[in-house]
Amino acid sequence: MEEPTELFRDSAHALVQALDAWAATVGQVTDTARRPTRAGLVAELERERLEFERIGRSRKRIDLPLLSYWLKGRDQLLPGSKKNRLPSQEDCEAIARALSQKAPRSAQELPKVGVEIADLARRLKEEAGPGWRDEVLACLAPAATVATHAASETNTASETNTASETNTATEPNTAPETHALPKRRGWQFAMATAIAVGLITGTMALRSGASEGDGASGGGDVAQMADLTGNHRCGPVRTVGAVSWRPCTKVGEDSLSFVVQFGNSSTRAATVKARIAYVQAGSQHDCPAPWGTAQDVTVPAGATVTSPLEGCAAPLVAAQAFQARAWVAEPNASAWGYREHSPTLHIQANSRLVWADQI
């Protein structure tokens, strides 16, 4: 593949975000006390698969090494990683069924992430051919040379592009342990290795818009802490580079605020751009500029900040349902990619407030 197109670059960035979202969605419910363990989840998946076989249906096997592989998030694409299949829509629907009782919110979200991963992988493969994963990695490390492909081929020559159904090798469990977000050590190691052999110069594009300086502002407006201690709900956590984010809806005295909460897990300030809207009675309403268009936000190292409550608000209206809708992307991204929602707030005819998880 020659110079990647803008669509390929955007799809590559969207794919790594979707893979991280998958790992966060499953990891945060299998790594928490009183939730299904990974082994328990795999056992339930195998029980269903065998039941399917008994009635003449088929479904690909999901074993523990394969689940651990998927929980690596974007690290599945690193050079030297075994090229198992990515989680398909069928896989996600099976896991969602297994999680439906103990983690209904994650079960509802997972199939949507699976559809996105499948669609992005299909588009990338159509444009770049069988070696599309290597092209994605090269695209996200813009200064890669031809040696990138040689190194990748050397590291992966003995590996197949099939799932770990034979159980001939045991993969280490590198998925998040007690965190909702996957760790980034693999990408940091890959970057250092690539620099050492002259494959990459500069910073990988997968890292956020963080400054290469001492952790000062990366160019965006620093969001302020917002009071989210009252009546509010937040959606699932998504990631853009080192920045995690989630949309939230907060109830005020006579209005609703729709915000995005950002967290920076790195040791340097990171900059992203955000856009906020809200859904009222099934229809989207764009928020006023700048938050309703594109607002650059710099999140200090190790900090959690929230967009201002007054940045996007709407009056309380009886017999209506509301939820926040948000997009967060790298500052220079030409497409917004995945959007996320907060849980729905139902305002009943008698003005009683009922969240979706209370119904």
C-alpha cells in the first residue's frame, strides 16, 4: 500500500479506540469484586456453544487465551503479537448474553462496539489488503520506514491468523487488572524498540496531543472541575490516547447539564477535542459553541477534569427523556469517530425523575 488515504488514517485511529473500548467494557466488569470472573465468563460461553452444537447451531469458540488477547485492546496490533481474530459481532453478542444478568449495561453496549470493530476492520482490509494490520501500525507511526514491515514479518512469520482454538500456547494475561482502561506499557515499549532500530522518529500518533515538554499545557483550554456530586449519571468510559472520557448528565434545580469528564493517566498533559450534544425525546440538539462544535481541552497529567456545567444545558421538561451525547478525538483528527451517551433520564408527567437503571 502506498501513502495511506485520509479515510484510512481516520479508520485506523477509530479502530484502536474501538479495541480499547471493547477491552474497557469487558475488563471493567470482569476485574471487579462480585462480578463474573474471566474463567467464569469463558465457562458460560462454552456451555452455550455446546448447547448450540446440540441443537444444530454453530458458534466459534472463545477460550481464555483468546479473551485475554482481546482484553489487550489496541495492543493486539503490536508487532510480535499473535494475529488472532478480532472480536466479531457474533462474539460480542455471545459475551453480551453471558453478561446480561450480572452486567446488563455492558451487555447492552458490547454488540455496538462489535459492529464498529467489524466495520472498521472490513474497510481497512478492503483498502490495504491482507497485510492491513501492519499498514495500520505504520500509519499510526508516520515516520516508519520499510524496515517496519521487515521487523513485523520476522516477529510474526510463525504465527497464523486464526483464533487460539487449538490451545497450543498460553498467552500472558496483559489486560487491565483493576482499572477500567487498558494499560499502555506495550505501546510505550513498542515505540522505544522502534526508535532503537531506527524505525520511528518522533512521537507515535496514537499517543494523545500531549506536549513533548515538561507537562505544561498542550495548547487547549484546561477544563475546570465541575460539581458532579449531586444527582447525575455517566456513560461508559472511552479512550483517546492517554485520555479517558465519559459523557454525563447532571440534574440541577431547574435544568440539566450535559458534560464530559476527562481523565489523564499519563505523566504529561494531554490535549483532545470534544463535542457535546444532547438527545431530547429521541432528537439530537447541538449545544452552543464551542462545546457544541469543537472545543480543545488540555487535561493535566494525572488529573480528572470536567467540561463546565453551563457549557451545555437544557431546561427540565415533563414527559420527556434526555441523555448526553459526546464525541472526543485527537485535536488533528478529521473525523469524530465513536460517539457515546450517558444513561437516559426520564422526566415523568408528574415531574418525577427516573434514570434508566431505576426502571
